Amino acid sequence: MEKERRPRQVQRPKVKTHRRRPVGPKAPKDLGRWKPIDDLALIIGVQQTSDLQTVHLGVKFSSKFTLQELQHRWYALLYDPTVSRIAVSAIRNLHPESVQSVQRKALFSDQEEELLGTIKSTETPSVEQFQELLNLNASVFYPARTGKSLQKHWLLLKQYSLLPDQSVNPLNGTEPLSFSDAEEQINDEDLQEPYDEALEEELIRNDRRIKREIRLLENELSRWGVLVGTAATSNFDTQTLACLCGRNVRYLMRSKEISFGRDSKDFAVDVDLSLEGPAAKISRRQGTIKLRSNGDFFIANEGKRAILIDGSPLLSGNKKRLANNCTVEICGLRFTFLVYYDLINAIRQENAKTTNPLV
């Protein structure tokens, strides 16, 4: 019997896949606001003082954590295995210099301050004496302590009268001194700077110059008051069409179109608003005021900032009719627009005759 021939199956070549093995320790996940250096400072601070409130007041973290945030973080490091594992891994990857900077700033424990208190405040110990104290009590002091750091902390304790042989003198025998009372009793003679004759003479000359300028300004003030009063009470002349009246200056409009803004070296306008007051925010060409043939005045805003007409804003590129006795406010400078109707009515009658010659 002939055997049935089965179709030959074509075998595909196997492709070897190379899996990348992880190199080095696995990178920790994002710790949020808490950085590895903050966790290290928190752990060292609690180990030294056993008080989270003291750690909150004495340790400078990378962010301003509240006392409640410190408590939550400390409990998470103690009882949450995931957070603890990630934090420990991140702390191990810190640079040695970063670890040393945190260790050098470790808070002092009560036992360390008791040993520092054995040196009396009346003495003037050297760094070698503190180094000797450190060598004799190496098991009590934190490993990162040095003789210089012990001396620095001892001087702080002495400055704030915290050494065992120091006491604050009472005010009347029963009540201790308050901070303000103690501050008043400090002798500031040693803190005063030496007398500088040249500096004192220069201060005296500056004082005389300032007083002279004030005296001149006071004399000029009465003259400006007279000028402003005269300008405010004067009537229109026969060539004035309208007027922008400010607190200090009156701008008379004697042509059918005027430009207003802020004068500069390269650009000049008909009405310089800087004479009225501070005009730094006003454009060099803020706008124009134009009299039409029918006797109506229109204002056009060509500057960057809006112009307020009776409180309503006129944006850049727009025009609006100006009524008599309306208020025009430009970047904090306020003016009143007044119209001389005798001359305006004469212009209207003249225009009516030219348009209607039979009248």
C-alpha cells in the first residue's frame, strides 16, 4: 500500500529576541513635593529630638511643609511599606555631598546640649577644647559633629542665655524681663559706628540743598495758584472754539482740528497733556478733536489705551461726539470739554449761507 504523502511544512527560521536586562537599581517613582533630601532631614531630625514640632521649627526643608504634612509623611515612612521602600531607595542614590550637607545641619539633642552646658558661660573655650569634648563623648554626639560646629552652637546658647549657669535678671524681683525690656537694657555703645566727619558734612550739605529746593517750591506754589485761578475764571476770546479744562492747565482749541498726546524730541502734538500731570502712559499721538461743518465736535482715539467720555470707554480706532461740559479722562488725567457757542453758532450760520445761497 502506498503511503499518503503529506505536504511538507515549511519551517520558519526562529528569530532570537534579546531582552534588555535592567541596569542598576530601579528608579524610584515620583515622590511629589517630598524630595529624598527632605526625607533624610526628617529622619535625622526625629532621631535627634523625638519631636515633630521641634523638627518643623528647626529644620529647613526644600518646601514649606506644615506640621500636619510632616506627621503624615513620618507615619507613611513608618507604616507604609511602599512609601518606605521608595524613600530608602531614593536616599541611597543621593550624592554623598548632599548627604553630608544635611547631616551637618542636624538638630542638637538634649543630651548634646547638656554636655555643652558643662562649659561655663564665663569661659572662652577654643575649638580644641570642644574637639576634646567631642572625642570623650563620641557615643553621645552625632557622627557629623565637629569641634567648630560645637563651638558655634555653644555661642548661640550663650547668646540667648540658655546655658545652665545663665539666668535672666528679674525686672522688679518677681517678674522676669520681657524681650522688649531686655532689648532696651542692651548697651549699644559697642555697636555704634565711629564718627565720620566727612560723611556728616556731606549729610549737612544735602540737608541744606533739600531745604533750599523746598523753599523755592513753596514760593512758586503761590504763583501757580494765581495762574490757575486766572485761567479758570477768564472768558473765551473771539478765536477760541472750545476748551479742554484741567485742574492746572486750560487747552484752547483755535483751529477746526487739533491733535493731543505727549510731546517728545521726535514728535510734537498741538496739545501736550504732560503739562497737566503725569503722562507716561499716554501715547505720543493719543487722538484728535475735530469740528465738523454742522458745528459738532468729534473725538477720535488713536492711542493704545481707551479714553473715557463721561465714564464710557472709547477704544482705539473709534470716534465719538463731544457734548458741551462733558468729562474726558485720559490715563488718569481728567478734563472738562467746554464749547464757545457764540462762535460755533456764527460758523453754523455761515455754513448755512454757503449751502443755501437764496437764504
